Amino acid sequence: TVVHNGVLWQLNQNGNREATVADSVAALNESLTSTYTSDDFRQPPALVNKTPNQALEAGQPFNFALPDDTFVDPQGEAITYTATRIFGIPLPKWLSFDAETRQFSGTAPVWRIALVFVKATNSSGISRTEAFFVHTK
């Protein structure tokens, strides 16, 4: 072991310098260097304001819309919406959804309930889903 220019060196039996911990770390850092682009960190839309369950008057027409801030995209990308029942089954005939206006409408039949899944998908194709019940009183 010798000190050369203020650095502690370990020499092998042939008098050659052995790699130091600093050399090993520097080599490891060099081999692990990667370049990431902003696309590597895309996130799904965030559910900011969960939609409450909707209690409707049986036999009465209804209208309700998802507020603008129900979902917000962290990257500021455009969001498209779809609404279905579980496993992508279409909504019941008495419940319709306009994806452009995020508006639900219809006439509530007597004693009906539907579990609605709203899926918000951003321009990158990443989505997040929320669920709520629509039922008659």
C-alpha cells in the first residue's frame, strides 16, 4: 500500500496498482448510465373529484354530467371518456352517455341499479377508471 498524490493505492505482488473503490464506483456508474425521455415517465389521468353515487327518481328523466375536473392529466394531454358497466358491457338502455359533453341522461325505470365505470384515457393511451352507482329511489 502506498500514497501517491494524496491517493491511497493498493499494489499487487507485481507492483501494479489495483483498482480502488472509487475506480470501481466510477466504472459502475459509467456502465449504468442511461438516457430517459419525458415519454418514459407518462402517467395516467388522475382522479381528482370522484363522482358520487346518483340516486334518481323512478320514471323521471334525468341529466347529470361529470365535472370538468373529475380527471386531470398530469402532462396536460387531452382526455377522452368512455362509460360502460363491468367488463366493458354497454350501459343499460335507460342510461346513455355522451363522451363529448361527459353527460349522462335517460329516464330512470323503477327499482334499477347500475354500476357505471368511467374510463379516462389520455393522448398517450394511458387510462384510469372510476366507478359509481346509478340507482332509482
